[in-house]
Amino acid sequence: MSTESVLPDFNYELRQFRKEIREQSEPSAETLKSAINKHIKRAEVMKKNFRRYLAREDEMDVPIFTRELKRNSKAVNNKINVDFVGQIVDMKVGYFAGEPIAYSYDKTKPEFERANSQLETFTQRNIIDDKDEEVTKFCSLCGYGARLLYLKGGEERIKTLKPWETILLGDDGISEPEFAIRYYDYEINAGEIVQRVEFYTDTFVFYYIDNGSGFIKDEDEHINPMAHLYDLCPVIGYENNSELLSDIEKHLSLIDGYDRTLSDMNSFIESWRLAYMKARGFAVDEEMIEMVQKTGVFNLDEADMDIDFFSQQINDTAIENHLTRMKDEIYEKSSTPNMNDDSFAGNATGVSLEHKLTGFENKRSTFEKKYKASSIRMFEVLATAWSKKNIVFDPFAMKMQFKRNLPEDLEYEARVQKLLMGAVSNITRLSLFPKITDPEKEQELIDQQNEKDRAAYEQLDPLANTPLTDPQPKEVV
């Protein structure tokens, strides 16, 4: 296990599990408890991040919602949460997985037809586009996501796991775990909640429940342990980055500061609207207030009587600059583009747009490498099940094409295609067009269309394919 990530070091538990599986064919309750206890602290951070994303006013995880004024409890105390957390996460999910990832198989492989058919069936049955978005959201919010492969009706299925309930242990990181633990609350009787644990090896899944004094085998599972029918651990982790940090946690102090400033200013403006009036030369009593509320008029009988309002100058320019600076810092430090910025107005395209998205693109590029490695591992696990059906599937022959979800400028893309024609191969040129997910298939369609057009032209002009011959020379007399 990497010691550079925010996860605790599970090396002791990893060694113990290996020993226990080797010697007694199952993990011990003590080692399971040790691993879970180590994970809980980070799990609480991940759950807090998720609740912060939900931003419910009845939750305690958005600081501004729980703020109380100590000096004056009766003062206006507006609590405004600007959802930067949601914007940072949703922007990444939409940019990375908004355009479905294209999965295909190497056509040069002899097993292409059957392997590609199996790949298409698997991705369609599991609605892989939705699953890709789910795990991307968990990665962004929690630092990593996880998937469980299982069988249902003899077919391979995917389940997205909550990262705060999932522990992955192995020497090669969470994307290639040797063992996996899933722990969660489980209702065994009406209102009776216990902790349930699933422990995965490369062959079996073990089920345990906490009876109050420790983990025991779950007797409700008739087959325990149960073979999961894969030859590798069927839980796969997806890393957000090498440190397993979320996209939001380093920026929460800035976000909280923005919420406080905006809430304070909103409260200040509202409190002055409520009424701060001064009367000179007379006392305002309840009867006068009631009369004013009915008529809207003060009767001032004496010359020295006067009514006025307190006024206070607000340095709105300084406040606006302060809020703008904080907002810019949030977007810059989180490498998230501010789509309301003036620089995104108009028709910024090509190199100009990519320059503005440099930080965001660097973050996406890092995540794409991590995502691809984990997905290859997923298909490596799947291949062990498909081999039992006599289906040959090489996970390293599976191709993934990622498309950034950007505003389209088809005119610019068409100019690029035209400029590259003849300079690079057709396949390379077509692969640069964002909407083309399978350049080889597109080239086949072009060839078919050209052949169809040629045949149609020959039907219209029977002489179109007749070879030209030189006319017979005239005899010279």
C-alpha cells in the first residue's frame, strides 16, 4: 500500500490476511476489525464531503448553515451557501464522462468478432455510460471510487460501491487489490441495525455480521464463503490521483470564507432595511406608530420636530473586489473553469479555448490515466469469467476513447480536417474529430459511400467507365 496517499497504511492487515487465508482459509475477526478501525477516520471525511455536496440545510456539514452569532442572537443572521463544491465536482464529471467513453476491441485480433460482441453486450447491459459517471463523481468527491463485479442470471454485472464503505488492499495500489472489504449498516430485524462485512479474495466472498462482541459468520447466507466465479479479486478501485485526495477538500476554507462574507453582507443590508429611524423634538409612542402604519404620515406640529433615518456608508467596491478575489482563487486553485467569466463569452475556440482550460485539462489528463488503468483491470477480471464460456478476451486489446465534453465549433473542426487531408493518414485525421468515436468504422462508411456513389454515377452515365480510344487517322490523299 502507498504511504503517500491520505489512506492509512494497511500493510500489517495485508500480511495478516495472507497468512490467515493460507493457514485457516478465512480471515480472522480481529484483522477485519483492525482494518475497518483504521479506515473509519478517512471514511468520515469522505461521508462529510458527500453530505457537503448534497448541501441540505438540515445537515451539519455545511459550516455556514450552523453558524450562530454570539454577540447578538437577535441580529439578522442570513446563511447563504454558494455551491462551489457542486460546481467543482459536476464540472469534472460532465467534462470527463459527459460524452460517453467509447469501448472497442482491436480488429486485428483473430478473436475480434466474438470478443467485440461480448464487449458490446456487457457495456449495454450494465449501462456503462451511467456507471462511468457514478464512479467519476465518487472519485472527485472522495478521492477514489470502487466497483464490484458479480454475476446475476449467469451474466456479469457492475455495482458501484460507496468508497467510505470500501477498503482495498494490495501491493499494487487500489486498482489491483489482492483483497477487498466492504462494510456497511445492515438491518437484520425491524429497527435492529448491525454492521455487515463482505471480504473478497481471488476466489471467494465471505459474509460476516457484528453481534456486539465481534464479527461472526452471517448464518443467513446459506453458502458462506461463496465462490464468486472470477479468478481475481472482483472489486476494483478507481483513483482520483496518486494521493487519493478529493477535488474539493484543499479548497473548503476558501469556500467557507466566501459563504461567510456573502452572508454577512446580505444580513447587513437586510438589517438596515428593517428600520433605523431617529425622531428629534418628540417621543414616538405606540399610538403614533399605529397611526403612521395606517396613513403613512407623521404629523409634526412644532418647528423643531424632525424625523430622519440613520444611514451608513457601505464600501461596496471593496466588498465586491474581496468576493471577486475569493471566487477567482477558488476556481484557480481547484483548476475549475469559471464559465461565467468574460473570457468564455463569444466564440473562443481552438487554441484559445484550450489555453483557458490548461489547468482543468491537466487534471483531466491525470484522471484519465488512472481511470484507464482501473478499467483495464476490470476487463482483466471479466476475462477470467468469459474464458469459462470459451470466449477469448485480451483486456489489453480493449480500446478506450475519451472525448472531452466541450462546446462544439464544427466550422473550426472542418477546417482542421481539410488542412490535414493528405498530410496524415485518414484514420489519424478522423480520430481528431470529436464526434467520431471509431475512426476505422468511419473510414469503412466513407469507402462504402464512395462505392455507392460511383455505382450510381455509372448507372446515370453508361459511358462513364468506357475507356477513351484515339480516333482513326484520316487517310492523306
